[in-house]
Amino acid sequence: MPKFDSSPETKRSLPILMNAYLDGELDVAISWDLQRQIEADPELAKQTSNLIALKKVLKDKVLPETISSDFHSRIRASIGASQRRPDRRPTWQALAASVLVAVLAASGGTWIALQADTKTIDVADAHMRSLVAAKPFDVASSERHVVLPWFAGKLPYAPKVADLSASGFPLVGARVDVIDTNPVSALVYNRRLHVINLFARPIATAYDTSIQQRTVKGYNVVSWREDGNEYWAISDLNAAELKSFTELFRTASGPVDPR
């Protein structure tokens, strides 16, 4: 089996990998890489804990005696298993694993992490579109009191706009972009010759999260949730300076909504 990586193809198979990981069916190298992924992603860690708890409940509630020998034989026949081949594990555990996959798919479980990564790819695509455009903004201004009213009528919400020029991250403009098929605000900041796109949109699940860092398509991306909004900052700026930018933005105050 190939080494676990963060490619979109591998991410789509993550629910299966998660169950195999918890069942001890992955080799050492893949288990180690997946464990590091879980430790680095609070949402994925939470889903892992939920899976472990669910597996324990199923193990306690689903007893081997409830599976008849006739049903056992029919299950083996349906998957083409030889009647002479010894079981590697009790059938009830295989059924429990199937239930786990079904519950996970129905509830959205681990797909939260997959959706987050899909959105991050959209963020990278939006950033690259802005770089190849004649200019990365639709309104050019370094004044937050000019940029914020510009969004009026273009978005159903007023994004936070912060002036970070004193810290070396001047605001140069803004535009409306699309992430995950939804319109979002895009603030454009500069750092020397580097362009920073800061995307934001309101979310229904308004819990705050710590800063998450990743690299997508060669760009550093920092994401977090705060005050009912979801944010992504992306740039070819080095990871340390981009994280510094996000921390400055988080602690900065924004102008009062003029609407």
C-alpha cells in the first residue's frame, strides 16, 4: 500500500483509511503518517474520538450470538469467500465495521475534514486567478472605511476589514470571489512583493477554532473560524510571516458596519 499523503485522491479515501487505521489493518508507515494528520487537525481528531466511542458501543451491543450460522454462511457466499477459508475475524466485527462506514457516510463525520480540504483547494484556485488577472482587486484602496462600504450590495454581510499597514501589511484593495460555490469577501494585502488574499464568509456553525496551516499547490494557507466567520489567508509568503499576518488581523479591530 502506498504511503499516506495529503493528495485529493487520498483525502477522498480517508473514511476507509480511518476505519482500517482504528482496526489496526494499516502498515506501520501509513499508520504513523495518518496519526500525524489526526494530531495536526483538531476536527479530524474529534471525528477519530467519535469513531472510537462508536466502535466501543457497537462492540458492547452487537454480540456474536445474534448472528446465526445460516446468516454467517450467506454473508460469506455473497462476498465470494471460500467456505474452507478460516475467518480472520468474527463476522459480527465485520458487520460492525460496515455499520460504522454507513453511519459515518450518513452523518457526514469525517467528510467535514474532506470538505475543509476541498475548500482549501478552491481558495488556492481563487488566489491563482487573482494573480493572473490584470489586478487582484476590483476596488483599489488602502482605507478600510472605503473598502467596507464597497461590499454593500455585493454581499449579504459586512466583512471585517483591518488596517495593518503599520505592521508592514498594507491593505491595497478588495473584490468579491467564489469559494465552494459561495460568494466571499476577498481582501488584498501586500507584504513587500508578495500578495496576500484574505477570504472570509459567515458560517452557520459559529464555534471558534485555532489557526490551521497547510500548503496547497505551492502556496501557504492559514485558516480559522472566529466570531461566526470562516477565514482563509493565502500567499507565497513564507509560513511564519503569513501566520504573523493572521494573528495581527485577528487581534485588530474592524470598522463599524455602515449599513
